[in-house]
Amino acid sequence: MTHSKDEPDIQPGFSSKAVDQSHALLRGAVCRHGSGAAIRGRRSGAVIDMARLVLALLVSAAAASGALAASITNAGEGTVTLTVVEKGTKVNVAIDAGATETMCPAGCFVTLPNGDRIGLVGNETVEIKNGAALIK
């Protein structure tokens, strides 16, 4: 049996009928979708899938960075005001009684109502009561 240069030699264990059927299926798939359209469609679909994957990773990273921030809870009876210095920027943060704020994902210094100054790296849980902090 002779083969054109486009057709592979039949491997042992495969009948020529099976090979002919697979060739017909492949030709039919190309004919139904147009020449090369299926390949281009898959390629653009892969780009869209890759973009979705990158977006999902970015969203996950953003969510994870928030999870690594310090969690500061006001366990006292009144509102407390903290002075937070993060990356050279000084901000006053008011935390109501019973409320929790998440801050300092990259670390910061916090001045407490009693004047104490603490350094946070961004993964602590801090409880403030009567102006003093308990770092867990």
C-alpha cells in the first residue's frame, strides 16, 4: 500500500480502515469549521482563558494581602483614636467601641491613646482596652 507524504505509515496493530476513518473525521472537523478557523478560535479562547487566570490570581493576591494586614479591635467602651505611620504617611484612625479595623499590610508604627508606640509587621491581631494594647 502506498501513502502520500501527508499520510503517516500505518502502525502495527492498526487497520487501514481505522486510519481512514480517523482521517475522515479530521477532514470533516476542518470542513465544518472552515479551514483554520477552529485553530484560530481555540487560540483566542486560550488567550481569554489565560487572561481570566491572570485576573483570578491578581484578585486572589489582593485578597491575601488584606488577610496579612494587622487586625486592630477596640475592646474598650468608647471610641479610640490611633496615630498610624505607614510608609512615611501619618494618619489618625478612629475605631468605635467593639469595632475592628484592618491596616498596615506592609508594616507600620501605631501610637496608642496612652502614648505607647508599637511597631506592627502586618500579621498581628491587636486588642485595645483602656488605651493599652494587647498584641496576640
